Amino acid sequence: MFPSSRYLFSFVLIVFLVHLCDGGIWFIPKKVDLRITNDLGDDSTVLNVHCKSKDDDLGVQAIAPDDYFEFGFQPNFWSTTLFFCNFWWGNESHWFDIYEQNRDIERCSDKCWWMVGKAGPCLLNDKVKRYTYCENWNPNQLQGLNQMGARNNTAGMYNEGGEKRGK
């Protein structure tokens, strides 16, 4: 090995290790921190949440008003990571795909924080520090189908249509 190629190899190795320590290699997604906050709007309603993926069942979580449940995961290389959750309180029950890698990779990258209210979940837009990406609940008849590829494409923006959503 020539001396200059040894230096080149060392340089490439150092750059690779720096990228790896900085949250991953450019083609491998960074770890995601996902947070679900109870924003049901009163001081006594507990938000019950049961989230799953193809491989993980996170169990039932009872989230007190203005409190949150948080978990982390590594999205896969093929951009197919999906977490779906059932939400219920009182006589209400709803379903939502809380993380769809293709939908969310650009919107929340490594910090996906959701505020869940009665009208549906809203995702934090980290660029403006507001919950601007509001979604509708998945239709009840499609519960469980979204993990097989059906999409909920009824997204709305914050305050669109005069309805207050998020904070």
C-alpha cells in the first residue's frame, strides 16, 4: 500500500466514523423519538393509547391530561416502518397511523411529537415550533388495514376550515 493511499483510507475512515457518530450514515435513517401528548382539553380525561408495529407491541398506555408517552425506534432502510395506534377515552375510540415512514420522514425526521385532541392528532412542525400538520382519524372501517398499505390521505393544515387543532 502506498503511503498516500494509507492517508486517504484513514481520512475516509474518519469521515465515515464522524457521520456514524452524528446520527447515522446519510442513507440510513436516524433514530426517531416519537411522543404522544394528551390534548383532549379538560383536566380529567385520560387518553388511553395502544401502539403497535409489525414487530413491536408497546402495550396500553394511560396518558394523563397534558402528559405524554414517548418511545424511540430506528426506521428501516426500505422506508416501510409503520406504527399504528388505537386511542380511546370515555365513549370515543379512534385509530391512526402515528408513524408512516414515507409520510413522516421529511415532516419530522428524528423528532415526531404528536398532540392528540378530540378532532385528531397534530404533528409538531419543528421549523416553526407549532403543531401545524393535523390529520384526521383513520376511518373506523379501515382499522387494521393501514398496516397493509391503505393510506389515510385526508391531512389538513393547522386551523384550516376554522377548526382549532393543536397548540
